[in-house]
Amino acid sequence: MDHPLVWVLILVLLNFNTDVSGQVVVPSMNPLAVGSNVTLNLVPESPINIGTWSYETTTIVLFYPSGSIVSTSYRGRVSFNRSSSELSISSLQLNDSGRYTVQGMEPVLTAVVTLSVQEPISNVTLRANATDLVELNDTAIVTCSVSSGTSFSYRWMNGSSEVAASDRVRLGVGNSTFTIVSVTRYDEGPFRCEVINGISDGTSQPIGLNVRFGPERPAVTSPELAMTGHVVTFNCSASSQPPSQFSLFFNGSSWVVHLCGLQQPHCQKQHCLQDAHCY
């Protein structure tokens, strides 16, 4: 802009008291995706004889009764409608995010809007420091990442429930990671990460933790009374991961009753499987 009149108009506008209520700028959409177009509408509609549209401290277009001048950096990307004072901008980029102001000297008015130009989210993935863990001994750290996207936020899910911070569960700065201290058998997941911004969202594939524990103290059940010559069945169980293997001892020796009575010590030995009958 090398026109003296233009610079005089800009200086007048910048130093003119334009604090007039009742005028607002309404964008056709906000937030917006990279590459999209936007129209900034002055509401209520008001033709401006002398004024400017600007981005932050940069003038986009200056208009006056005999014409208008578009800044070199915006030529080919903007159009100005004199009858409505609306400004259209095409092929938006991330650096187009910010504050847009229309100022009028004739009539006197000012209105401002802040645009957010965002990149869509893609390829949300999870990574864990380890997935094979020992109960109460190990710590799990799960990290969520995206291939692309801007201005996003994270949400962690454990099955259908949202993960909340607690004494053992710690969310990292920005919530892109969460840590489970001293994992338990109830921390196996599946965990998912949801990422969202104003124009898109994405969800990771689930990830599960294999938490090993036990075996806990085994329990053996059998009938309280048995008749000689009848079959006696023992049921052995103990919570553990991975599943436990069992042995049944009788008078200090590994011995399992197999289709025989209590008074027949020659019964053969067999293996006893978890949550199955000892036979």
C-alpha cells in the first residue's frame, strides 16, 4: 500500500474512537478446517463507506467511497461486499487463526471475532510401556498419540467408563498419558483413547493389560460324610493368573481318590485342574 490517502485513512481509523455497541461479526463457520473458506458477516448488516477489515495488526482491506485496496499478502484470497460489509476469505491455513476486526469511520462502528483454523485428527494410537505385569509390583504407563491434528483434547476410557484421576491413576500434562501405579487384576481394561477438536475426532484401537496374580490360598470342598465303597469327589479352586495347577495330598502324600472309597489307600494318583473336580 503506497497511496498516501490510504495511509492517512488507516491512521485516522486506528486512532478514532470506534467503541460502538450493537455490532458483531458472525462467521459462516467457526472453528474451521484447513483449506476451507469463511465469510465474516457484520450483524446487523451495515454498509460502511470508509473503513478497514484487519487481522490482528495487519490490514486486510481498506475501503472508501471510490474503491478499496487489498493487502498484497491477501490478494486472490479475499473478497469484500460493499453493500453488506462482509469479508470472505478462501483457502484458510493454520496461521489464519486469530482476531479479525472491522472498523468503520463512516459510519462509526467496530466489531471483532476470533477464528480458529484447525487440522483434522487422524490415526489415534496407543502405546504401553508393558502389557504383561505383576499385581501390586508393576506400574503401567499408556501413551496416546496422533499422526495429525491441532487444538485437540484427550479422553481416556476403560471399557464404557471414563478414566478418572485417583491415588493410583495419574493423568499426565495435557492428558496424553495416564499411569496406573501398583496395578491390580481390576486394571486390565480394555483402554481406549478418544481425541477431539472442533472439527473432527478419533478413537484408538483398544489395548488390554495382562496382570498376573496369585495363586491365592486354595480352597478344597468335599462331602462332610461318605459311605465306604462310594465315590468321593474333591473340588479344588484358587484365584490366579495364569491358571494354577493343583495337587491333592492325603496324610502328607500326593494322592487323589479315583472312583474308590475312603478306606482304599491303593487308589491311583491323578492331576487336579483348576475349578474342576479332583479325580
